[in-house]
Amino acid sequence: MRIAVQEEQFDLGAEANSFARGNVAHGAIVTFTGVVRDLATGDLDVMEIEHYPGMTERALTKIAQEAQKRWSLGDVLVIHRHGRLEPGERIMMVATAAPHRKDAFEAAEFLMDYLKSRAPFWKKEITRSGAEWVAARDEDENALGRW
Amino acid sequence: MDVLYFAWVRERIGIPKERVETRAATVAELVAELSEREDRYAAAFADISALRVALDQELADFDAPLSGVREVAFFPPMTGG
């Protein structure tokens, strides 16, 4: 398992390749990548991501351990950035390896659902007209119910 | 104990972290104590249903006991991913 909480950008291709090389015994690898999207109005300047150093790593490790308990998995990778990100930049990625695709897909979705509402990150959108904290959505909290 | 604030809670209170000497037995008692200090605390804690709390870096409830706790953190619902 690798959990990385970092300010710097990551290379999606290099991370996916290195993850795949470390999991040659597994037939299925799923990766998910989250990207800073522009607002509907097209005026997002910067997305600021704050986190709680210490708790963030603990929470992500716990979520990844829970995924490994529930599904038959090889390795698990979680990378999540913080700091100032521009539209189009990658925020985070998860990767899961499993003998078969169902476990790899489900575990990746589980990681994403829990990471959104249980890992201490907060997003703030900075536009020309001001700055606003992103509000948590009920549907993200409700998504945990399916697990 | 150390009390930490994140996101808009930090902005409203104006500091990221402070040392608090308290006899509060629960998180709710600590919130009441801080709210009485100054308006900026009362504003941040006005609606605790909009807040989350972590004790020693684990999510907890507002009625959780504080005995033995070294670090309390208040923040809004998380928005990662």
C-alpha cells in the first residue's frame, strides 16, 4: 500500500506504470484520477486544497486497509494533493490491483467514496469575484450507505 | 490540550491552532466554553450540525468525553477527492 499526500504534481503515466509493474500477479488494474474542473461560468482561477496533516495520512491508510479487508486485492495506491491547483491539474488518483476486475473496480469506488467524505481535505474555489469553500454534498455522504 | 481549526472554521476564528486549558468533560462543553469567549467563536460554533470534530485525529461525536484527549480539531464536512 502506498499513501502519498503531497503538494507537487504527479505523473499519471509513470505512477500507473510503476503500480502495474509491482502487481504482475494480478490480472486487473483500475486507476481513477480526479482533475480540477473549471466552473460552469469558466472563471475558476485556482482551487486551494487544505488538509489536516497527520490525520489525513491516518484516515487514508484506514480506508485503504478496509478496502483490502473487503476485497481480494493486490496493492493499493492513493495520491492526493494539497495547496494551490489550477483548472485541469490532477488532484488525486487511486489505483487498485486484483486478480479479477470486479474486485478492482469495486475497491476503487469504495476508496473514492470514503476519501471524499472521510479524509480531512477541504476545497476552496478562488474566482475573480471572490473565494468560496466548496460545500459537502448530501449525495457524497449518502454514497457511503451502499458499502 | 491543542485545539485546531480548519477551512472556514479557521478563517472565522482567525487562528489555525491554540492551546486551551479547560475542565470541559465533553466536546459539547468545550464548544460552549469557547463560544462564550468572543463573538468570533460564537459565530464559528453557531450551528454545530454544520461542523465535524476529531479527537486525537479520529472523527468523534460532540458528546464524546475529552478525558485523556491531547488534540481536538473542528472543521466543516470534508470535501476531498
